[in-house]
Amino acid sequence: MLKVQIRTPLPESCVFGAVREVLRSSVMKIERLTMIDKNVKALLRVKASKVKDILADLPAYCEGVAVSPQEAKVLVREHTCFVALSILEAGCIITDAEIDERDVIWSIVCEDGAFLNLIRGLEESGIDFEIVYKGEPEKESEVTYREEEILKLALERGYFDFPKRIKLEELAALLNIAPSTLSEILRRGQKKVLERYFGLRK
């Protein structure tokens, strides 16, 4: 069994790109993808300061439900992403996908034969791709949604800029938590991000 991460361009007509625009002020994770009659359905986990506002702006092909004041589940009912279709049709399992401005990083679990089918299918379809990681599945140190939310806010507000555009105490006040608590969350989150970036595992 292999764990694979593949980077592909975000197709112009991709529903995920449109949904990402709506959810820009939130933390979004693609949790599940399934295929029914060449149609991809996706389950997203969304975290935002006011999820009710986010849910009100969802496109018609999405259905969302708040599971807490700051978290929601969003179902993308219809999606014909040819990249996701290629991955699923090759016999791979998509465990999650991360979307940035122009690319998608697909995290996949598959057997050797399915991996070869996937590479062949992507090449035959003319899809640009880059293999970011290929190896055995292993336990990872995952960033929690709280850590991700705080890291994202700190980045957006300029906490990591030089010189800093916002102080730790100011950021803590925005989040209504103690500076010592914020410092601990930031350090823990940064450590996990750096471990993942440099491929370091305990």
C-alpha cells in the first residue's frame, strides 16, 4: 500500500475553485470524495468565525449544515472534476485534498497497480501533475483546525512579517485568549507544519 501526494493545476471550471472563493475567509478541508455515475460528490469540513454567514453564501449545488458556531459540513452534490475522476477511476482512494490559489494537492492511498494506472491515466489525459510524495503510509503529526485557524489569522495579520505588523498580545486579544495560550498554539502548529515540510517524523 502506498501513500501518494500529487499536485495538479486547479481546472478553470472546477467547482472546488468556486467554493474556495466563497470560503476564502475560512479554513476548508476536503474530507471525502466519492464517484457515482461519473459524478463526484465531496464532503468538506469548514471552520470560520461565523459559519452561518458562510453557509448563507454557498452556491446552489452545495448543501451545508453547522455542527457548531465555528464549524460546518458542506456537501458538494455535483462535480465533474476530471482530475478527481481520473484518480478514482484508477482505483485510488482520495483521503483529502488541499487547494491553494492555482493548484490542488491530492492525498491518495493506493496499491502499486492503481498508482501505475493513475500515472498512465493522467499522462493520457494530458493533465499536468507533480508527484510531491510517494511512500508507505505512516503516522503524521496533523495540524488541528484550531491551530490552522490561528496560524492562518497570524499570517494574514502580519504576525510573521518582519517587522511584525501585529504583536502577540494584539493577536491574542482578537482571539479572546491569553497570550501564553496563543504562544503555545502557534509553536505547536509551526512545529507540525515544519515537520511536514521537511519530512521529519518522530
